[in-house]
Amino acid sequence: MSAAASGPGRRARVSRLVSFSATHRLHSKSLSNEENLKLFGKCNNPNGHGHNYKVVVTVHGEIDPVTGMVMNLTDLKEYMEEAIMKPLDHKNLDLDVPYFADVVRNSGLSHGLCKTPPGLDQSGQTDI
């Protein structure tokens, strides 16, 4: 039986959560050191300060009738390792991640992603 004859395939969502830790400094090159300290307080510490982040990636689509999966979970885990964990976990976002070099972040990564990293759309979702 063809897919057209059987109607649309079953759809599902699969989510995976990862946690990572990173440090950064809140500092604007447009402000003086005094203005930065007044605006950002202890978060302007020259040595930076850290956060623990959680990222949930959700993949949705048709369930493959052969595998019963929307996506192979091992592939999703590997993608998240390459796209999130390796570049960000236990890194200084200001010094170790070129993407953030000229971005002033606030204390929340969700707000701190002033630009969207490669591979993610504006909603924080990605098509894998």
C-alpha cells in the first residue's frame, strides 16, 4: 500500500536534555570600567562568573514505519555532543567560544543568545 493510500504517517516528538556549565563576564566595550561595574555589579568580575545551563532539544516528525523512530536517539545524542557540549561545556564563553566574542550577554543563556548559533533557528529549534 502506498503512503498516499494509507494517509499521513504517525507523528511523534522526542526530546533530550543536556546540562552544561560555563563562565562569562558581563561587560560592554561601549562603557567605561566604572559604568560596567555600576550596571553589571559582581557579574562584571574580570575573572568572570559561572552558570549551569539546561538545553532541551525536541525533534518532531513522522515515525519511520521500519524503525519505529522519529530519529535514532544515538544520532541525537551525538549531534548534541558536537553542537552543544563540546563547544560550550566548561568553557569561558568570552574567551573560548568565538561566536560570543563580541556579544554582550545577560545572566540567562536564553537571553544571552543575542545571535542564534549555527544550526539553530530563531526559536532555538533545529532541523536535524
